Amino acid sequence: MFQPNAITNARLSGLDGLHRIRIQEGRFADIQPLGERAPVEDNELDAGGNLVCPPFVEPHIHLDAALTAGEPRWNRSGTLFEGIECWSERKLMLTHDDVINRAEQTLKLFAAHGIQYVRTHVDVTDPTLTALKGMLEVRKRVRNFIDLQIVAFPQEGILSFPNGIELMKRAVALGADVVGGIPHFEFTRDYGVESVQKLMALAEATDSLVDVHCDEIDDPNSRFLEVLAAEALKRGYGERVTASHTCAMHSYNEAYCSRLFRLLQKSNLRFVALPTENLHLQGRFDGYPKRRGVTRVPELLDAGLKVAMGQDSIRDPWYPMGNGNLLRTLDVGLHACHMLGTDRIETSLEIITHNGAAVLNLDQYGIEKGLPARCVVLHGTTPYDVLLNQSPVMASVRDGRVLVSREPAVMTVEGWEHSPVQ
Ligand code: 17E
Ligand code: FE2
């Protein structure tokens, strides 16, 4: 495996000109300005004037369900609820090897797209905990490529599924890193509130992070986000708590939102939007106009909160598409959220890098002297360029080793003759 001692001709966010980033013993050493394009020495990786940024972070994916679309049947309505029914049938067919094989196949796709950090939700509403045990094994197997965080996710509820809280506790004891929840799917509003209190207590007692599927529904009365934020504030836990989806916020009235945002800022929760997934799942009970169902990303960012974007699904009972490329998710997200102003585009890579790292509470992340030499070489000189062309990453470097390298595609259009317009 190629272990360069520098990445040369790298363009870095916030710095003018090109740079040579030296690497020593798997860590970034000094970063030298080059000005113009410099010749590339042996044992250096040539970034070719392209942007170099920290590895992409996938903050939200259901790896246990990945690559099961159509098994044992297709989700015909396209709703979250039919997806959960299909999955509960597929769940009965899970084996240890089945979970490991599909998760690894999916993670390889992620690695090929420059992702080196992944948080996966794993359904623990299963008395055998087959998916969780498989994922604990996957976490070990992929560690040279990807840091994997595992969420104990109660897909069918904490209070609405038999022994829900005991299963959550067992999952954390077995090694899950993060406590999950799904209050909008509990049988009653009261169950939903109680589930949030219980999961926060479990997280605090076990010193775990929290990531809740929160209000993934077009119902403006689904208001579990305020419960989660208030619990996080009370416990001083906000930066360790993530609210995923929060689709109902799309449908909240402005007066309520204005009150809610005050609490969100005080609690400093993290957010994950899943734009491809929720454009597909939400609005299903609407006539025209149909809601997009994606949370209020620009407003949350403008309020100073950390918002990341994730893929959620790769060909599973909820969503039949997905290819591991977070640039695609970001592109769709920017469209869905009215974020195609140039200022938004130029800062958008933060959403799939630093903001994802904030969600995962990573502390050794970024391109700085002394940090692990982990980064990706993009194909383009500006974020605009990268987004516009949707080119996959050219290289992915982890602890000084080049894990992924790619040549730009060569394309010729034969016989196209034109002269410039006078
Ligand atoms: N489970 C869920 O509750 N919501 C989703 N979007 C997926 C799984 C993919
Ligand atoms: Fe999800």
C-alpha cells in the first residue's frame, strides 16, 4: 500500500494557493505553502491542485437493513410505516453472516467514496439481537478502513415493543456506543415522552452518546424534539445528543418554531438531515402541493447549530436507491433546502465533514499538524466545482496510507464541431 511522505499541490479550505502537507508516522506534520504548482517528488501523492479535505463522515445509515430491498416484498406505498412492516418480516430471516456480508459490502462502497467515519443504527427490537451481534463483529473487521459507531436503535419502540428497554440495556452492555429512540412511532404521545426520558437516563448512566430518530413524520403535532432538547439541557448533555430526521419541523408553524429554536440553541443539540430518504418517504399522505419533509437545514445552520447530512438507506425496505456517494446526498439536500446560493455551496462541504464529525463527537478530526493523516483528495478546485461535477474522490488517505485512488474519467465527444459565437 502506498504510504506517501507528503501530499503535494493540495488546495486547502481557507488558505490561498497550493500546499505540501507532510506526513510522518501516520500523522500530519507541517503544512508548507507552495504558491504555484510544484514538481512532485518520488514518494509524494500529487493532489494536482485539487481540494483536499478531511474524510467524509456518514452520520446516519441503517447497515443491518442495507441491500435487502424487495426481501421478502417491496414497499409499495413508499411510506415509513410499510417500510417498518417489510423490515419486521425480513428481520426474522437475519443470520450473523447475512448481516456481516451486507454491512461489509456497503461499507466498502462508502470507503470507495472517501467516507472513513460511519454511525450506523442497528435495530435492537429483536430478542436474539442478531443484527447487533453481527455489527459488533463488522466494527472490528473494518477498523483499518472505517471507524464505526453503533447505535442501539429500537425500530419498533422502547415502550411499544416487549422488553424494549431491557433490549436497549443489553445492546449497550454488549458494546453499542450510542443510545437511540423513535418516539414518534411509539403507540401514544405519553409513551413517546417516557421513551425519551428512559433513553436519556440510560445514556447518562452508561456514559453513551445519543441519537434519536425524532419526529420522522409529516404531523405538525409530533413534538418530541422539544422533549429531547429539554432533557439534554437539563442533563447538560446537548453536544452528545443528536436529533435525526426532525421532519415534522418542516410542518411546524412559525410561532412554535421561534420558541423551539430558543431551546435548541440553549441545549446545543446536533442535527442530521436525510434529504434523499425523506424526500422519498414524506409527503405520502399529501395531495398537491406535497411537502418535501426535510428539516429546516439553513435555519438551523444560521442559528449556529451543527447540521450534518446522511444517506440513511442503501437499497433497503425504505428506499430502493443509494450508492455510497455523500456528494449525491449533499447535492439533493442543497436542492431540497433552497441552499443553492453561492455562499451556501461554498461552505457546504462542512456539512459532510466537520458537522458530521461534531455529530459523532470525534476529537482527532481535521487537517492539522499532529492529527492522524486522514484526508480525501476531491476532484475540483472549489466546492462549487466538486458539487457541479459530482466527481467521486480521487484519493482517500488514512493514517498515511492511500486506501483509495482513482483516475479521472477520460471522455471524448467525436465529431462535435463548433466555432465560438462572434
Ligand atoms: N427506520 C426508520 O425508522 N426510518 C428510516 N428512515 C429508516 C429506517 C431508513
Ligand atoms: Fe434513519
